[in-house]
Amino acid sequence: MTTPTAEAVDASGRVLSLAQAVQRLRSTRHLLLGEIHDNPEHHRIRAALLREMLADGLPTWVVFEQMDRQHNAAIAAAPRNTDAVMEAGRLDQKNWVWPLHRPLLDAALAGGATVLGGNLSRAEATQVVRGGITQVPADLRRYLSDTGDDATPTPSRWTAALDTELARQIDAGHCGALPAKMVAPMALAQRARDAALASAMLQAPAGTRVVLIAGNGHVRRDIGVPHYLLAKAATSPNDARMVSIGFLERAADSSTSVDGPYDEAWFTARVARPDPCESFRPPSPSP
């Protein structure tokens, strides 16, 4: 095994070794791999990591943010090739700039993993934005129900501080252009998405390794999927074996600045892209 790429470094600037990473991560029950969606190097490195981990033959589920959970029966029935699974999972090729994620599906299927979608559908998320907690799918509401005072935090408790941070991330992710009244509803929809991804991961049988492929915001330990996994870990210690890796980009001066709480942060070169806020148009407020 070799270094994933000369351009991949940790937060200290040290070049990463794929062999060392695989050895360190083998005993992980839940491995969450973040991404900047349009950075092809993030997908290539994670695919290489996934191939090496699957070589040990341990039963593994790979849950993709890029496909919705409602299509899992179709995914399971599809032929085990990337195009068939992508089509069965109704992966939005335009919005996810297909085939950027092909290396990950290739690696998961070649390694014998069970591939699943974990996201809410766009229609479900829209219903949550418009209708609030009562529109969250019934099986996910229990993940969102434990709120309380910051003075008595528990692994499952959603505090005011977490609410504030998620709202800040939602606002920043929409270029500060969202109408104020839309921030909280969209934050709730983000929580519902994270709960859906966690729920998909938690359905894996005992003894199964579970890998999540998702954006960096989803794999944050404070406000992302790990929050909901940790709630389950309180009653199932094996589920506490979790590692979250943020895949980030170095600044123009090659500095490495971590933009969220992860167990590890891996950095690659920055992808040249236009400023997304120059063309951003906020969604219309819901009626």
C-alpha cells in the first residue's frame, strides 16, 4: 500500500500514509468520510481507502448521502455494477456532477460491500422546511426529540449551543442570503437528513462495519450524523467505535485550517472554482 497522494496531508502538514490509516481504522464500527463535493481528489483518496479496508473481507455497509433511502429496495435488486446501482438509487447526476462519485461506487461494489442510500428525498426535506417537526418522517422524530438546557448535556441532547452553530452553518452555506425566517426551518431539515443517514447506518447487523460517504457538514461530530450515532452508543457500546474524517482543502498559502470538529482532517490541494456566492439565489420563503 502507498500514500494516497502526495497532495494529501493531515492538519500538521504531514503526508498521509494509506497503510497506516487503514491499520488505524480497521477496528472502527462507524467510519464517516467527508468530502467537498466537487473535489475529485477527495473521491479518489476515499475510494483507495475503501478498497484497502474492504480487502479484509469484513462485512461492510457503505451508505451514500448521494442516494435517497427510499430507493434501497431497488438498489438491492439491481445488478452489482456501478451504472445499475447509480440508476436504481436515482442518483441526481447533474447536481452531484456525475461521474465524480464513480470511484467510490466502483470500490464499494468491487469489495463486496452492501451499498445503500441514506438521505431524505428532496420532497421530504421540503415538507420539513414547510411544516416543521410534524413533517419529519415518523421513524426519525425520536432522534430529534431530546432537547434541553446546555447545563445538562448528554450525548443525545440537542442544546441551544448546537442549534446556534447549525443555524450559523446553514446561513453561511447559503451565502448569508437566506431570509431570516428560513434559517431555522432549513436547519431542522438538515437535522432530519443527518438523522436519516444515522438511522441507515444503525440498521446494519452486528459485526458489520459501516462507512458513510457524505459532505463534511454531515460528518461533523457536534452537529452532524455522529450526534445521533453517539445517542445510540449510550445503550450499545460497540456503536461508540466511530471515526469521523473531514476532507478539506489547503489554503492558497498551503496552510491547513480545520473548519469543524472531526476526529481527523485530511487536506488536498484546492480545486479552482468560481465564487458560488456570486451566482447564488436564495430560495423563496415558504408560504
